[in-house]
Amino acid sequence: MSDVLDLKIRQMHQALSDLSTDDLSKINPEIGSEEGRQYMKVDFNDCSDSTKRANAASLLIANIASIKDHLRVWCSTQKCPFLGEDLINKNQAVALIHDLWNVDKHARLNKPPRSGFTPHLKELSTSLSLTTGTAAGSNVAVTFDRLNGKMNTMSGNGGSATLTLQAQVVDENGKILGDFATICAEAVTEWEKALKAAGVPLPQ
């Protein structure tokens, strides 16, 4: 495999992985009082600004969608069938990522969308995700000290707490088509299948 294709696959995986981080050190609750009542406020979007969130989403979309042309070059070099266009036509997640990339590049689509929609991202935000593992006794908990706002995370047997970039993919009328991270993960899986079918050794 060429070094370029190997790097593109690694970039795709890294960009997907970067949707979540277990570094919770930037979470800074606001503690105050109002009308004789104490309160604690946590806004997880304070951990990143809107520009950084948009950049992370655009980078992931581009890294997934650009695999198509790199696979095309591989197939041409190896003299094997290129099935990337068929994959876009048959898989909705792959088609949505393809259309999101073209909208991002060209501001609007100059060809009919492959997914049947003109998609865009809505409500791009950062949230705290608590996930338990599959092992018996898997657990995760988050607590805040009411005096100083310090956050404490406890987990065991595969449980985890992460800050995760989230968004909805919507069509031109605002109808929700799916969760951005879920669509990206499915598209990555489908492109990996196409790469393997073409004989591309995936990075370990």
C-alpha cells in the first residue's frame, strides 16, 4: 500500500476518534448565588468554541469522503474494480458524508445529491457522555463538589466519561436524518469494507 493511502486511512480513524476525549480538565462549573439560593451551572460547550467544533466536524467529513478518490487511484494501480461509486449509491451514511463534504466545499450542490437530500449539521455542541462497558459490574459516575465545583469521575470495568462532539444531520427542510457521530462511524466501517475488498491492507 502507498504511504499516502495508509496516511489517509489513519487520518480518517484519528478524526473519528477525536470526536471524543477523556480529558475533562477543562470543565469549569460556575458556582454562585441568586435570591438567597446557591446554584452550580455547567456548560460543556465552554470547553471549546464554535469554530473549533466546526473545524473538527469538517475535518472528519473530509477525511472520510476523500477516501473515495484515494481508493480509486489504488484500484487503477492494482487493476482491480473500483466500487466506491456503488457504495455511495447503496449506503445512506456514506452518501450523506459525501454530500456534506460537497456542500462544505462548494457552499451548495451543483449536482443532484447522492443521498437524495441536501444535508447540513445542526446544533453542533459538546456534551458529557457517560458510558458503561459490557463487563459485569461496569459502572461510571460523575459528582461535583458543591463548595468548589471540582468534578470527580469514578468508573470501573470499562465504564468511561468523555466529552463528545455531537450534532444532528438534517435535510434542507430541517428534518433530522440521523446522529452525526453514528453516521460517520457507519461510513468509516463501510469504507473499510470497500478498502479490504480491493485488497488494501488496513493499518493496525
